[in-house]
Amino acid sequence: MSEPRTLFDKVWDAHAILTREDGTTLLWIDRHFVHEGSFHGFGMLDHAGRPLARPDLTTAVADHYVPSRDRDQPIRDPEVANMMQMLRTNATRHGIDLLDLDDPRQGIVHVVGPEQGLTLPGLTMVCGDSHTSTHGAFGALAFGIGASEVSHVLATQTLWQRRPKTLRITVDGTLSPHVAGKDVILAIIGRIGAGGAVGHVIEYAGSAIRGLEMEGRLTVCNMSIEAGARAGMIAPDDTTFAWVEGRARAPKGDAFAAAVAAWRRLPSDEGARFDREVTLNAADIAPTVTWGTSPETALPVTALVPDPAAEPDAARRTRIREQLDYIGLEPGRPLEGTPIDRVFIGSCTNARLPDLRAAAAVLRGRRAVVPGLVVAGSVPVKLAAEAEGLDRVFRDAGLRWGEPGCSMCVGMNGDLVAPGERCAATSNRNFQGRQGPGSRTHLMSPAMAAAAAVRGAITDVRNLA
Amino acid sequence: MTPFTTLTGPAIGLDRANIDTDQIIPARFLRKPRSAGYQNFLFHDLRREEADFPLNGATAAILVADSNFGCGSSREGAVYALVDAGIRCVIAPSFGDIFAGNAGKNGLLTIVLPAPLAAALRAQLPAEMTIDLPGQHLHFPDGTVHSFDMDPFRKRCLIEGLDDIGLTLAHAAEIAAFQERDRTARPWAAPSP
């Protein structure tokens, strides 16, 4: 009988081409996504005069720089128009499937991959984007890479990697009403810290994780990188297989049945060893918001803004004070009731159909008292939302319904939070200046962002009768 | 890539944790070609928002930060900005995994030091110090010498300046054999047409 293995071990082992004496492994890569920002990687490939190894395993998606308005008009910013053109040129030249601005499949790469059935259990997947960890929700090993690694994958369809350590995070129990995948992952990051999983691949386990639908699992795995993890994974199960079946690029018929049989062998074996274990009780997780400029500053919405004077460690005290100075909050005040200037509902973290439904459920029949932007993660999500009338709910509430893309999460496509403005956002990073120079971001779930829009302040969605 | 052996140069301390790559280079500069001079974008907003930011009015070859330096976005532009500004080495108690990988590909040395030792070093800065990569020693400004750990492969790449892709393509036969085996083992792994 062989040694019990983790989900991660099984996927890693199935992709190891060779391992050098120094322990570095050459890994086969099953799927590679590129976007407008990948031009540096293509440039290096061209500079070295090398061809693309496997264009059939590469997909190009326009998402980071795409404008969320006036999609039918030429892009005004010449630098952004040039980024789009470079992606087009590189995709065409190398024979890569391109999901361009006018493509009915277009959207954020981490929404598109699963939607098109390109994301499957047991695959290795990479993209020049740190939120590639998202795809681990299907039991894939998926991680972000830099431009040099992009060029390496383009040229060889492989990557040199050191085997990371494993961390299992078990969340058992039942989540309370109005507590979503976003609250789970924020609570996890709040517990282990922004560097808490550096060098590790996380496996999320436990009944609360198994109880999440695929979109909630995608949200959880998406923010693995915000805890410093190399990747996040969830064991595939019937929920996963049902979601994958029938997707355009997924296996069909007998091939699908054979795939499911293989995927059922992926979950971690009984007795498999992890380098570290962390457990959380689902019932303890409340709707969660961040107060600072790192996702690790996540607290229950019922908490008070931390007081640096109460922090015994000098370095941590300074860090709290610096963050409070930037974010403009007073120590000891309740987080709930903090006035906000704007909401953003979208991003690769929270722009799928159930996310939009959760926000719409709060906004239906209500008005937002601050401006806001809702951006579906993809064209298919947008069309499905419109078919349900969700766009009307958002518009009737006074929010703008944008065209699919990364939008106000990344501060590079024209959707910006103004200097000094405070934004309730469903995205993944509250870094200083992330949503635009001087922007102040509070991360939260779609339902909580909708509640914030209605009250014009950080609000416990459970109190919004 | 400039091969790396021994470096003596000015070191500056950044006394903060979780410096993300959005701070190292704000997103709006990532559309620029490398020829635009990425050194101009290094800590662009922090340098303007904080008059006393340690790099203002100073040049450095070595940065010494607190834990989780380079967390967040995978942007390799963060490494370009550091390298183009003349930074050859960053020392911290831990690094974002993707940042550290990107650094290695661009000849930027990342050295992991235990948090108390990194804090002790920052307390001696700004000052000149020496990094001996082949010998894996740091010569602190106060004259003390400390060893550090280093991935042997990464060390060889930094010292010899190896081309990763060329190195990988030397394994073409093994890669081809893997693909042959894999087609039988995982016929479902290829995307449906």
C-alpha cells in the first residue's frame, strides 16, 4: 500500500516531468491564460526568437484594461488601445484562441476559464495574474506567475518549481445566514495573516467548504494569494462535476465519464499528511469587512476599529497607526456606520451570477444613497443576470451596470476611486492606492456591499430588514 | 541578466511589513514598455505621499524590509522597477512567492533573514554593507558577519546568469516522453475542440 497522498500531491505528481538533484521539478502545464498585461512575456519570447510550444493549450482574454463603458466606441486612451492591439497581434501571430472585446465569451480570465470548461479538476493552470489561484476551486493546481515565467511556459509548456508545503484549512459546521464564501476567506486571512501561507498550497476542507456552491468555492480559492499562498485547492465532488458537465471545452460523453472516474480519485487520502493544519468553526464567522490596507485586517462587521495603543508589539503598533492614518479611521469606533462614498460590486472574486443575485436581493426595491458600479465577470454572466432582471434592480437602485472586465478592482482601465474616497468593494485587495491613488477600500461580500450602498455606510447586512 | 557574485553598496531599511507590489509599482505604469525607464515608477506614490520615505534623496543597491515583501500582484514590473533603479538585492524575513520567483529571473537577489536579525540590520541603516553570494555571508555595517540560506539552483543561476528556457529545452526528449505517456494516462486533460 502506497503512502496516503494529498490532493495537491496527486496533481503535482501527475505533472512532474523530472526532478533535479536540488529538488526543483519541471512541471507540465495543462492550461495557460494570457491577457493584455502579458505583452512583456511575448516580448521576451520574440526577443529570444522562440516559437510557442502549445498554442492549443493557451487562451488569450482581454480583461484588465478593458473599459466598462462605451464598449461600442474606439478606446480613447492610446496606450490602452495599444495594449489591446498587442494582445490581438500576439494571439493571431501565434495561433492562440482570443476572447476579444466583442467575443460572446469575453470576461475576467478567472471567470471565463471555469465558464468555458477550460478549468477542470486535476489540471495544472497558470496565468500572469496572482488570482489564478481561483481555479483551484475545481481541484486544479493553479497559480500566478510573472512575465519571465509566462515566456517560459509559452516556449516550453512547462515550469520549474520547488515543491511547496501543504496547509489544510478546515472549516466545519454551518455558515450563518448572510455569511458567504467571501466572509469565510476574509476570516481565514484575518486569522493566519497576509503572509500566513507563504510557501504553501492551501487545501480548504470541512463541511462548510463542501457546502459552498462552486461560485463560493471560487471566491475562497481566489483570495488564497492574499494569505501569501502559492495556490488554494478544494477537493472535487459531485457539485464540481455537475458544474463542469456540458461546458464548451470540457470532456464530452464517454470522455466525461472517464474523466469523472479519474477525478473521484483526486481527493486527499485518509491519513494524508499536511505540513500545517488550521481549523475554523463556521458558526463563528460573521459578515466580515477590512479596516486597513491589507486583507489581513479583516474583522467581523460588529467589531471596533483597532486601537494601536492597545497593541503591545511596537512594530505592529506602528503598522496599525500607519494604516489608520491612510484609511482615515479613528481607533475604538465601531466599524459599522463608517460612511462610504462609493460601492463596487465585481472582480474575479465576486462577479459571478450568485454574487450578483446576493447583491440584488439586498437592493431590490431600495435606493443606493451613494454612487456605485456593478460589473459582471463575463458576458455570459451579464446576459444571465439581465435575463433574470438583475440589471434592472441595480439600475433602479441608482447603480451603474458596466461591461465585463476587471474594472474598479485594478485601477488601470479608467474605473477609479477618487483620492480620499472610501469604497465598499467586493474585490480582493485593499492595498494603498489599489483602486486609484489615495483610494480607501473596505473589502466585503456582495450582500454587504449592497447593504453599504443602501445605508451609505458600512452596514451589517443582517440588520437591514 | 548581470551575474551576481559579491556586492558592496549602500543599503537602506524599509521598516514595514507586507509591502505589496502595488506599492513597488502602481498599476497604471505597467502598460509602459521597459524602455520607459521603470526606475521612475519605483515606489512612485509612496515617495510622493511620504516626504520622509527612505528612498527619497538616496540611492541604494540593497533594500532591507520587514516580512512578506512583494506580496500581492504577480507583476514582474515590480522587479523591473527595483532592478532599473540599481537595486541588486532585497533582504527580508519573507517574500511573496511570485515576487521572489520573478526576482530570480532578473538577477535580483532575495535573501531571507530571520525577523530579529533583519530588524537588527535595519537599525544599522542607511550604511554600506557587503553581500558575498558564493560564500553566502552578509557583512553588516557593524562588522558582524552572518550566513544565509540559498536555493542552490537559484544561486547558480544568479552567479552564472543562466538562460532558463535554454536550460529547459535541453530536456526536450523528456518533455516529449512525458506528453506521450500523459496522452494515455489523462486523455481527458486536453480541451475539447
